Amino acid sequence: MCCIFRILLIAIVVLAVRTAYPQSHTLTFKVVDAEKIPIGNATVKINRLEQSADSSGAIIAILPSGRHHIAVSSVGYFPFSRSILLNNDTSLLVVLQPRESLLQNVTISASRNIMRNQMSTHILDMAQIQKLPVVLGEVDPLKIVTLLPGIKGSGESSAGMYVRGGGPDQNLVLLDGITVYNPNHLLGFFSVFNGDAVKNVEVIKGGMPAEYGGRLSSVISVTTREGNKDSLKVSGGIGLISSRLSLEGPIVKKKLTFIISARRTYIDQLARLVVPGKIGQNAYYFYDFNGRADYRVNRKNTLSFTFYSGRDDFKFQDDYSEFLGREFNALWGNTIFGLTWKLQLNNRWKQELSVVRNNFNLSSRIFYSTSSFVLSSGLTDYQVKNDWVYTPHRWIRWKTGVQYTLHSFRPGAGNSTVGIQDFKSQINDQHAREAAAYISTDINVTPRLNLVAGFRYSYFNQVGPTERVLYGANGAPTGETESFKKGESIARYQYPEPRISVLYKTSNASSIKMSYTRTTQYLHLATTSAATFPSDLWVPVSRLIRPGRAEQVAAGFFKGFGKGRYEISMEAYYKTMTNQLEFKPGAQLLLNQNIEGEMVFGSGKAYGIEFFLQKKKGKLNGWIGYTLSRTTRTFPGMNDGKPFPYRYDRTHDMSLVLNYRFNRHWEASTVFVYGTGNALTMPTGRFAYDMGYDPRNMVPILTNVNQYDRINDYRMPPYHRLDLAFTFTPRPRTTKRYKSSWVFSLYNVYNRYNPYFIYLYADEDEGVIQGKQVYLFPITPGITWNFKF
């Protein structure tokens, strides 16, 4: 912490002494496309200094008088360059023209990262993601993220992500800056993000900026698109299992715009048409709805409103006898609101104020004969945050802000009926306040050396009204409870979180980067499964549950060559984690008032090397990523206190993504992935335990008991898969408003049986025990028709 204060003090001193510059003027950029829609994160190069526009396409540069060369580029657009003579404050509108095809070449826009002091960051543009082959043709931004080095998927077609040794709850997933707690549909097979509404996805694996906190591993920031400012537009797509439709345009031309996108699956309806006798009343579907409105009040003020609502609906019925039946129904989903005010005070100051609300709900109903059971749970957040950016000179920028969140957790409420008797169970709600303040500075110490230093201070307070269970010295509940009034403090934590990143430009096309990050997490995901289930509960830290903490150092080399056609990077990282949470075997999470007593705590360690090679231009383009890594966990009460491989420790992880353009009409994309099999615990033996005697059948009652040795000492078979997709654009150069394309895909081309999980099967006749693999997707075709007019 002292080191950070020294750096900030040096920055102030340097600012005071660097006064011998010629007269400076402010150059204000606004980067938009041909339809005047802002292009966020566009790369702007002024002379030799490269930086990125913000999400609204804006950038401010303070330059000395004289002539300057400007170059602007963004994935999917033709580059722009010109030379200007700057004698006074100037505003410049840069219009980038889109390339010809409806869906552009597959590219991760990593070029800005070579000369940008932000480690372990990738920005993916949605226009390219839509062409990659995916299961059943359903485009999913989060699945494409798992093709990046250092990021691992949790299994076959699962949206769970494990970034540099962290768990799925250690990723901060944001939609327009709003936290999304459950970003999955269909138990993790798809994410909640509709590709038509998404503009881009930014992934930060290391060197986390000071404005982000609350998670240990990564930031995955999804930005939605602004609506068209000039005319009404309609776009969408029809696939095998879902359809989507978007409508956008101006409400007040050049001032107020909107975009709404809707998506729904209909696999349940198709199944009822094809096999009505087998499906019956069973059904599953999900839908989501995105909305955004942007209002340009005047030249300095803008307002943005974001809305999201999505639901999953699962229903299962089983008439297991002529008179009796069973029925299970589960509904879960997110609802998000957010309002943001952006103010450009002057050429040096700008601020952003956001007020948001997000809510996650789960409701389950089980009916069995004359009995019924109803369960509900969820959580709600109210948040306000304010960020300020001050740019006093072209070589220094300051950023500061505050954040405050009010959490309300609903661990569960249950209702059951057996015959004519009713039983109720209510788990006490929990409440907490979370706050943070930060300050950071971005300094060009020399033309080749850049320093970004930040300091974040976080605070968490669990408060009443609630009741907490009291535990004895042995960790077992005593049967007594302690009550707290509204607002009364239960547990309080506060931690400093310093961050620092250094960039050194070894040449005009290469750089070396180093970073150190300390992060703290105050919320934990209560789950005992490898899959992502809606019944997983978020629980706050308390007197017994300590905050998770992590420290990560990383260093890397980045280089562009071949006249900008190729980029290569190599990063190494080392990460330590404390207060990592696991649950005892057989732990009961739902409707458990003593959930704290089901937890054990330990530490973790992760380290590795990541390689990334990208070809950006030409008919053939794409990337290859490879990660060599190791991830372990250590718990005093598990594995004799010795380190064991984490569930998703993967020594080797590789992904290959290629795109080839045959002509104006046809393009092909391919994805190949390979990874070391997941670690799991398998029994080393089994014996039969005598439970008694059945006098009716005159046989003993036996049960099988498995014996275990070490945790996660077995590896599943390696995971590998090849996918293909072909995109056909009937009229690529049409000047008409209507455009369309067809995407034909094959998932798992060579029909690899990748195990989803393994279970044991005892053949009593043969007297042997065998392991059985369950896999989900054989070779699977997909077809999607995309349109726009």
C-alpha cells in the first residue's frame, strides 16, 4: 500500500515539474459508423501514441500546437487516417465505413493491447462471433470466451468458466456495468446474452483496473448496442431451436434512440409435433428480452437506460401408475434495470453516474400423489456508482469513483403438504452493505514507459434483520440462535486492494507488460455440483464465512509483425488464493438454516503460461491459443491436508479458430479444441454393509459403501472436438436495405464421445464394477438464417 502512495506522490511531483511544454489544445473525437452509431473501443493512434475510445466512441486528447497524424481503426470497418493542423480546441467526427459482408471476418481485436497498458485483456466483437460454429446453431458469446487462453469451460456445452484457477463464482459478469449473478440458460448450456443485442465482450484475466472489484478471477463485461439514429431497422434470425428478433431506430431523430431484442426457444413445441406420445406435457423453454434507450440531452449530457428480463421454464410429468402421478415445475430468471447519466463537464473532466437494480428468482413446485412441495429463493441488489475521469495533460490521466450496493439474500422458503397437513419452512433472509472507493492514474513516464497505478478500498457489512445459528467450538450447531435488528451490524470486513501495471515499448510494434493485482470477494456461490444449477445459492460472508482473497502477478511479451497481419503474445502468471470454500460430502444446501456448518475453508494456487498467435488479415485469418497450467487446492480437513488438483485443473488446453473466405458469397469457419481431462475422485474399493434382514423375502439387506483414497486423483479422458460452419451470403454487395445470410454448422464433426460425467455400474451377475461414461452431443448439425432490413 505504501508503494502505491509513493507512486501517486511521484505522479503529483512529475505533474508539477513538467511545465515546459508548448501551448496545448484539446482534440475531441467521436467515432461512429455510417449510420452514426458510436463505435466503442475503437483504436485511435495519434502520431505514435495509441489509445482506445470509450463505450460511447468518444476520446479526448490534449496535444501541442502543430500538425498531427491521426489513424482510427476498428474490427469490421475500413481504417481512417488523416493529418490535421491543430491551432485551437477542435472537435472531430470520424465516420468508419463497414466492410461489405453482413458478418465480418473472425477476429479478436487484440491489436490495441500491444501498445495499451492493460494485461490479459481480449475484446471480442459480436459481428464476428456470430459466424463461429456452436451447438445447435445457437450463438453464445460466453462460449467463444472459453476459446481464449487461460479460460476453461467446465465441460460439454457448459457455460461455466474457470479463469486462471478460479471458480465459476469468481468471475464478475456485467451487462452494461450491471452484475449478472446467473448468466446461464438450460443449466449452463447457453448464456443469457442474446447475440443480436450485444455489441462486444471484454474479458480481463489479470491486471484488473481499480474500478473493478468483488471477484477474484476475471471481469467479463458485455456491452449492448445503441439503436440506429436515422431510420427504423429490423434484424433477426431463425435457427433449429430458437428464433430472435430485434427492432431499433430513432424516437426523436438524432436525439432519442431505442433497441429491443427478443429471443425464445421452441424445442418443446417441435418435440410435441414430432414425438407427441413420448413428450406428453413435459416441456422446457427459455426466453429473454433486452432493451436499451439512449437520449442525447445536449452536447455534454447523455442518458442511457438498460433493461433485461429472462426466464427458464422446465416442466416434467410422470404418470408412473394408473392412478398416481408426479410433476415437477421450475421457473428461474433475472430481471435487470439500469440508468446511466454521462456528463462531459469540459475538455478535461467527465463523469458517469449509474443507478441499477438486479433481481434473481427461483421457484420450484413438486407434486406427488397427495403431497406437494413449493420452494422459492433468490437475491436482489440495489446499486449506485459514480466515476470521474480527469485528463490534465496528454501524458497523464486520473480516474476515481465510489460504489455502494445493498444486497438482500433470500436463501429459501418452503411449503409442503402431506395429505391434509401443511408444513412450512422459512430460512432467514440475509442483508448486507457493500461499498468501495478507488483512485488510479495512467502516466506516460517516457515515450516508451507507461505506468498505471491504482488503489481500491472495499468494505462489507452484514446487517440485520435476521437470526443466525450459534455454533460450538467443534463447529456443530448448538441449537441456539441470535437475533439482530434491522441495520444492526453482524460482521464487518474492509481491505485495501492495490493494483499496478507497467508497459515498456521495446519497439513500435512490441512491448513488455507486468502487473500486480490484489482482489477481495465477499459473496460465495453455494454449490456441490460441477454443473450450473438454478438452485445454487449466493451467500454473503459472515462471522464464520471469511472473504475470499487473491493476489496475482503476471508478465508478458506482445509483438506485431508481418506489416500488422500477425500478432503474438506470451504471458506467465502466478496466483495465490485464501479462504476458498468447499462443502462437506453430502452437504444439504436447500432449506438448510445451518448452511455455514456445511462449509470447509482452505487455500488455492494457480500458475501457468499462455501463448496466443493471431492472423488478422487476408482470406485466411484466425488464432491459436495454448495454455500450460497447474491449479491446486489445500484444505486442512481434506486429503490429509495435502494439496490436490482442483476439479478443473487442466495441464494442457488448446484452441484453434480459423476463418477462410472463398469468395463474396461463401466463407468457412472451424474450431478445434483440446484439453486434459477434468480431475475427479473415484472410489478405490467397495464393500457390502449388512443393514439387517428382510423377513418377508427371507434375504439379508445389504448396501454398498465406496472407499476413497485421495481427492481428484483420477483423470477423465482428454476432451477434444472439431466444429465447422459455412456462411452463405446471397447478395453481398446489394445496395438495398434488405440483407440476409445462411449459417450451416456441424458440431463435433468426427463424433467424439466426450464424457460429461462418469458413474459406476455394478454387474452383480459377473461380479465386476465398471465405470460408465455419459456424453451429451454426438455430431450435431445446425442451421440459422440471419436477416436485416
